[in-house]
Amino acid sequence: MSRTSIAARIARFAVGFELDSVPPPVVDAAKLHLLDALGVGLAASTVPISAGWIEGARRIGGGGGGPSTAFGSAGGLSATAAALINGALIHSLEYDDTHTRSVVHGSAVAASTALAAAEEQGAAGADVLRGYIAAWEIMVRLGLAAPGAYQANGFQISAVGGALGAAVAASAIGRLNERQTLAALGIAGSQASGLMEFLADGSTVKALHPGWAAHTGVAACALAEAGMTGPASIVEGRFGFLNAFARDTEAAGRLDTLLDDLGGVWHLPDAAFKLYPCCHYIHPFLEAMQSLLDGGVTTDGIANLVCEVPPPEAPLICEPWARRRKPASGYDGKWGLAYCLAALAIDGRVNIDTFAGDPDSRIVDLAQRMTWRPMAVHRFPERFEAAIEVTLTDGSTRSARVDDVRGTPGRPVSQDAVLAKFRANAARALSEDAATLVEESVRAIDRATDLHSLTMAVRSVS
């Protein structure tokens, strides 16, 4: 363990980090992930429930007229309010990217923070990428220090770790000095939150988790600049981040080691793009189900279906099983393993509209024929795996297995597939010309002297 506090090491990284130190392939990956996040946020802004959320963020921010852009709004908001609502919208569809080994949804926090802070500061596009990448690299390392432990203790790592990541992004963009950045980390860590109890009834507050983290990071930087202090031991201290949220006595040592390769090893390119708008743990099961359907399995022919689920995933997508077959709402269906598989079988797709309304009775009926059991040998969180066995009405069986979810470095998706996803999502909110301008602006963001073209396109909601 180094004698310098972990937060002090992170602060030193944030202050010294410049985009020209980042390898071009990492910059390109960052642009693609940022574009994906913008598309998801734009699509989310068109979902009926979002209108109330956007208005709520406006009220929290003291009304309109601020410098920062919010999805679904032609007017500006304060930086804290924009960070809050954009982070919530990007995460709300369960369509945002995931670094699977750390189980971190990085872009919902990093993109919303970087854009809001950069607009407030009048920063250049390169500063957006600088803050975005820095936040990602810190959040992933926080997750890798105790993979799965945060969730097991009832905390979402994207939320609690996101508060520190957001403070890094906002501090870097605002050019805070080391002392101020260290204070911002202490302040943000003190406000970190995000409980997994939303699983009890499918509450939509889960969407707020990365938004609140982004809000916390932006606010922490403003308070640090104004002279507020925060504990330097916020990460590894007796009552600090790791002891409170991970409860793993070895986590601080692991994190200290993980920080040794900051600026040399880049984790952002390893993040997986989501191909379905539901819990990422369900995605390999959808792949397995699709292979069974492609092989001739029909809904009428299914007598029963059994999923083998890695035990750490079960609390999210299997428990309670009755509600994972018959969700409390369309939104709750995003964590329903059986509901999602049945939706794919009946509709031939799982997309944003699958979860837009009330649960579909046809899907619920088919889901009643599905059960699950623990996967005896698994590699979670190194891999998101799935196994399905179907017994057909004629007594025969079919099975399918997926050893790693598509979208990860081991099974990458093409850039064209990510661009197609962005265009489909953006088309829900923007004209074709505006969506094209967003895409072109992100491609060239590292050369942009300001964000005017990008933000005006995002604000031109159709």
C-alpha cells in the first residue's frame, strides 16, 4: 500500500491527464461509446415517463436558462440539473454500455458529467473526451477492486463509484488544482449513494443512480472550488468508500495496485455495447434463445424451459421468480429473465417498445412455462454466460449455451452495428439532419473548439 492516500493518487492523475497521452484507438473507442450514450439518452427522452423527470430536473436546478443541455429539452439547465437528468435518461432504458468484469455502467455517468461540466465551463471538445475517459478509468478500477461485492452488499457500483468518477471528470474539465480535486473526491464520496432495493418492486429510481452520481460530482467540484474540504482518506479510510460499500479488507490493496497502471492500461475499450434494452445479465440468455428459435423451436412447441443462471446474477433477474415471469410493470420487465425470453419468442425481438407499456399477457403466459436453476460452474463477472434447456411438447429436448455475451472484446460488435443502433435511437427524438450532425460532431469532438454544433443538434428535438 502506498503512503499517499488513494484519493490523492486519483487527484494527481486527474490534474495531469491530457488527451494527447491517450492512444488513438482508445480515443476512437471513447467517441463510439460517447455516441452510443447520446443515442440512448435521446431515445429515452421520448418515453412518456421522461417528460416528468425532465421537468423535475428543471425544478431541482431552479428553473431553465442554464448553460447545459438536457436530452428532450430545447432550453438549457444548470450543470448539476443537466448532469442529473442526462445520466438518468441514459441509464433508464437499460441500453447503456457495461464494463462487464467490473459491472460498471460507465457512460451514463461519464457522458452526462463531461457534457454538463464542459458546457458550463465553455470547454473544448477535447476536454469532454478527457473528462469522459478519466472518469471511465477510475470507475472501472473501483469496480475491479471488489468485483461483485458492491452489489452483494446492496449498492450499485455505477452509482457509488460513479460519484467519484464524476468528480474526476468535472475536476479535470474545470482544471481544478490537486488540492481542490482531492477535496472534490472527498465531498463526492461522502454523498455517494445508490441502493439495489429498487429490485423489491421495480421502482424507476434505479435510473436515477448514475444521474445522481453525475450531479454529485459536478456539485462537489463547485463546493471544492468554494473552499469546502473532504477527507483525503475517503476511499480506503475506516469509514471510507471501500469499507462502507465493498466491505472487502483486501479491496484497498487491490485498488492501490490497479492505480499503478493508470495512463498505461486502458479499460474503456473493453466495455460492452448493449444490443437489447434490458439487464445485461439477460443478454446471453436472449442469444441462446434466439439460436433455439432459429433452430426451429416454436412457442407452441415449448413444454417447459429451464435456464441455468450464475448465482450472483440471480437476485437481479430471477428473484422473486413469480415477478420475473409476471413483472409489476413494463419497466420491471427489464429484469425479468423469463419475461424477456418469452418476449423474444413471441414478438421475434426485444426492443424499447417491449417495455413501454403494461406487461403483455401473451408474454406472461409463455413465461409461466419457464424455470431456472443455479449454474454450477461459472465465470461471473469475467464472463456473462447462459445455458438454456427446452423440453418440447413431443418430449424431445433442445439446448443452447453462450459462454460470453456479444459486445465484449471477446465477441465484439462492429462499428457499423453501433452506428446503426445510434441512428435508430436518435431517430426517435431528432430529425435525420440533426441526428447526422450529432454523429459528425462526436466523430470530430477532439478537434472542436466548442460544443455549439453538438449541443444545438441535441436541443433540436422534433
